Amino acid sequence: MNHCSSSSASFSRSYLPYQQQLKIFNKPNRGMKGTLSRNGLIRCEAVESNPALEVEKIDSSKTAVLSALEQLKTSAADRYTKERSSIVVIGLSVHTAPVEMREKLAIPEAEWPRAIGELCGLNHIEEAAVLSTCNRMEIYVVALSQHRGVKEVTEWMSKTSGIPVSEICKHRFLLYNKDATQHLFKVSAGLDSLVLGEGQILAQVKQVLKSGEGVLGFGRNIHMMFKCASTVGKRVRTETNIAAGAVSVSSAAVELALMKLPKSSHATARMLVIGAGKMGKLVIKHLVSKGCTKMVVVNRSEEKVAAIREELKREAKGEAKGVEINYRPLPDMLACSAEADVVFTSTTSETPLFLKEHVEYLPPVSSEVGGLRLFVDISVPRNVGSCVSEVEGAQVYNVDDLKEVVAANKEDRLRKAMEAQSIIAEELGEFEAWRDSLETVPTLKKLRAYAERIREAEFNKCLSKMGDDIPKKSKKAIEDLSRGIVNKLLHGPMQHLRCDGRDNRTLDEVLENMHALNRMFDLESDMSLFEQKIREKIEKGQK
């Protein structure tokens, strides 16, 4: 669909009456009549004019012009009030965009509320949420117009990242309404992750909910969608065997390193973990589960490393007994790297920790571990520059390289994904039914209020006819009778206005019933919140 041409056509239809009236209103040389002579010259003659008729023509012309201008003024809002707002996801993931682009687009968790505020300040965005992880950067919005909403969000992403709009468009994916919701449910279930059932993504979806609490712009639709996504993720992991094997980026990183090392060196390879945050802790735990008994952890402070040691002792089931975790401060990072065969990096540093000049003078590693020092970087932005791979005796892997681990479990992933799809479909149906029901909520309230006004008026009229000495018991009985009659009369219409997925009524049928009730009972109401939002956006843009 060509949005530009359709907009131009709409504008032309609105502008035409105004243009025609301008010609009438500004018509020159009143009181003159022009005739064309035989030689082609125009001859002007004075004619008698009727002042009253001229005034009448001017007044009617002014009215027509003002009407046309008013039509132009309101047409922008009217175009959108006729359509339902849309849920849209504008995203770039490990499947569509390289890590170089994702790291520029990444938004730290602390900045999510600010990003939501900026997004909802755009002309066509009502609600917003940001899901930014090492594998994806996805923005979920409720847009008043799909085309304009996507355009505005893409331009905002370009402005905040410095990446040209054209480059973002090459790598982004767009999903709308049901498809957008289904995508988020799959993400939360771990079906869109590099590693099946990855547990960290569910925690990140829950964090979006937590950070959105109280944030203006994290509205009803987005909140419910992420809440349902959290339920999906929990159910999938509980009701299927999706969490078996590697279930996080951190564990997949360890598996990748072990795949690259000779099997005979798994127990003796010298492991270095830089960063003891959430990702680093998972790397340590997975190394222990794979039989590693000695490692060095570099971190800014020792407290987190000590806490990990204690946690491993509490969880000890044999494999954690005798595990030696040595702490070294951050300034010792290069010295520790010189003594390591495998280096895992998982810090939040905005700049690379390792570049070519840092690595080229490190001593070579033993041939027993393959002769290559492995750098496994699971950070976004990256902690290890790609230039390190140019150093002889060094090999760099980042989050994009985890696809190799995923490929090893492809058959099992597909089987478990099929089990999860039925849960996603069930929860998706419930969410869509909930969202559909929002369409009729205003009419349900108006109908109930309309009936209550009539009931109360007739009840008071009845009491006035019966006098002041009516017993309280009789008064209550009459009131209960009136309420009972109203409730029974409203039961049928109310049922036909509900669209909760438990009957065979389609949304179109429910909306048809809603419009019929609005017409029959003249349930006129104030401007809807949706229309009000649009007009506020337009007025803001005109200032």
C-alpha cells in the first residue's frame, strides 16, 4: 500500500471544496462584464450590480470556506479514530542483525523508563516497552497508526544510536498485533533464543515488567502483554523438558569453549572469568558442572566472588567439593590472561578490555590445549575487539558464534518447541480475547449506568406516591425488586457484549451488537480516551 499516495488523495478530497470556494470568494472585477470580440480581444462593459446579492454570495462563500477549513483541521484526527490502535514490535536480533549494530542500539536497564517516556512523546505512540539484551533489541509499542508509528520509532532508534535509518531498515523486523504478541511469547519461552529454553530471557522479560511499574507510558496493553509473556515462559519451562541441557548464553559459552578444546584437556585447561555479575556467575557454575575444579575470577571487588564461593558450597552435590576459585583485582587482568588458556569476558564495560596490542605480547599456550588462547566474549557491547583474532595464537568468539552450540541440539530443540507451541497458542488466545473485550467495556458501563438512572428515577417516583410512612422493610423490598428486574433485563445484552473466548461469537458480531445497543439506547458518551489521546498528540504537534 502506498501511504503517501493515499494521504495525498485524502488531502486533495478535503482541499478541493476549499480551493473552489476561494475562487468564488476572491473573484475580481465585480460589476464588470467581459465579452469576447471577433478579433479575439476582451471588451469590458459596466453592468448594474445588486449589493444585497453580492453580500449574500460573500456570506455563503465564507461559510463554505470555514467549513472546508474545519474539515481539514479535524481530518487528521478522524483518520485514526476510525481504526483500532495496533501493537507493534520493531526489533533487531541475533537472527537479523550483527553484534556491531546491536551493541550500538543497546539500552541499559536503568535507561528503560527514560526510553519509554521519549517513545510515548512521539506523535503516534501511546504505550511502549524496551527489551534490550545481548541477543536482541526490541521495542514494543501501541501505535495510533502502524505506518507512522514504525517510522517514528525507527527514526528515534537512529537518533539514539547514530545508525542511519536505511541501515536499521535493512536489519529490523516488524510484527503487528497478534504476530507481535506471539513473538514476545516465543521469546519469553526461549524458542527464539540461540539456546533452547534459555532461562535468562524469562528473567529479562520479568524485569521489563518490574522496571515499567509506575512509568507513564507502560500502559494497560503493554503491561498485560508482558505479564502474559511471563506466564508463558514459566509454564513452558515447568510443563515441558525445554530446560534440559544448555539453557543460557553463559552455559552455551562454556559448551562452545569445551567444543574447541581437545577433550583430554577439559580437566586441566586454565580458566579465567572476567566479571562476577549475573552472566559471570553462570559461567562459573557451568564450568563447575562440567568438571572444572580450578579457575581465576577477575572482578572490581572481592565481595561478589566470595558470595559465589559460598553459594557453590551450599549447593555442593559432589561436583562443587574441592572447587578452587581464586580472586584477582581488575588491574591484574592482563597478568592473569597470560596464565590462562581460556578467557571468558562478561562485564558491562562500554569500551573493549582486550585489543590487539594487549594480546600480541602474551606468552603462547600449550599444544595440549590446542595451541590457541580462546577468548569467549558474551558481553554486549563486546569486551574483546575483533582485531584480537589477527594475533597468532588467539581466537575470539562472541555471542553470534553460539549458533554452533545450538546446531548440535537442533533435533531436540524442534521436538521441545512443538510441545511449547500449544501453551503459547492457549495463552495467546486468552490475551487476544482480553484485548478484544476492551472494545466493549465503555458500552457495558454506559448501558449499566443508563439502566441504573431509569431504575433510580422510577424507584423514587414510586416512593413519592406511597407517602412518607412506608416501612423500611417494604422500601428495601421494592428497591431489591427494581434491581432484580434491571439485572435480569440486562443479562442478555451484557452477555452478547462480552468477547472472552468462551463462546462462538466473533469480535465482529460483538462489535455489531455494541453499535446496535448504542443506537437503540442513544448511549452517547464523551470523547473516548483513544480519540482524546489523538487530539492531544495533534494539538501538541501544532504548538
